[in-house]
Amino acid sequence: MKLLTCPVNGPRPVAEFFYWGEVRDMPDASQASDAEWADYVFNRNGAPGVKREWWYHLASGVWFVAERDTVRDEVLRTYLWDGR
């Protein structure tokens, strides 16, 4: 069974989690051009490597960030979001 470590609840079966995508900075909607906004909404960095991703623990309602190496499919660390 594959496990993912929730920073609040510890190691849990990966079936208890929902993946929400890569952590990305949102442009300022009042200042962004249409092209910048479209790039943010529709384009993703699909290159292999270490990614910061949003994950949600369904059982407890905890959102957190996982740093995952997509080449080795290995989670390097998980932590609660602090805005940085």
C-alpha cells in the first residue's frame, strides 16, 4: 500500500488524499494582461523533477504542500502552507 504523510495526521493510505496541482504564484488580476492570465490558467510546467504540489487529506480536511520528485515518484517532504 502506498502511503503519504499528512503533516497533521501522519502516514496515511494515499487513497485518503486528493491531488490539486502544482503550487504556483497567481498574478495580480487587476494588473495582469490577458496573455499573463491565460498562461496562469491554462499552462503547467510538465517537466520532470521536484515539484511543490497541493494535496488535501479527505478524512481531516487538511490542505498541505508535498514536495515530490516526479522522476522517482518519491515524496521528499510534506508541510502546512505558510504563504512562502
